[in-house]
Amino acid sequence: MDLGDYLRTIFALLFVLGLIGLLYVLARQYGAQRFGIGRIGPGGRLAVVEARSLGARYRLVLVRRDEVEHLLLLGPERDVVVETGIPARPSFDATLTAADDRGAAS
């Protein structure tokens, strides 16, 4: 193999890594909205607040709908609603906005 073959191999590798990076960025940017993961926009009514694994087979998932949270236990055989009607905590953004409004009013 001469120097041209090595350079062609390196450029091909860099091109493939660049394509992988581009796909990663596009998936991060548009994947959540396309597949319904998390909030879909400012008017979204449904969001997964938190999820914790309880081993290999079970997960606890906290879901928010219309400012009310529900705790779900998801497993391979069945899914169980553990608790419902939990008042939602104010989000971090709402807390900052309220603090900014109080500071501007003084």
C-alpha cells in the first residue's frame, strides 16, 4: 500500500465518523418529538417526569398530565397504577419566571 491508499482510508473513516455525528445531532434534535418522548411543545399535556429502574424487569415511571402526576409500575406481566392525583411540583422554569416577576415588581 502506498501513501495514497492510506490517505483515502483516513478520509473515508473521517467521512463515516462525520455522518455518524450528523445522524446523532439530527436524532437528538428531532427524535424526541417524532417518537413522542418527553414534552412535544409548549402546549404539551403529557410528559414523563422521571423514570427509575427497579431491576432488570420493573420500572417506576412518574407521568405528568395536565399538572397532575401519576406513579406507574411497569413490568413484563402487567402495569400497575401505584398512585394517582399527585399534585405536580412547579417546574424549574416556572420557579425562575416567578422569581424574575417578583424582582421586577420591586
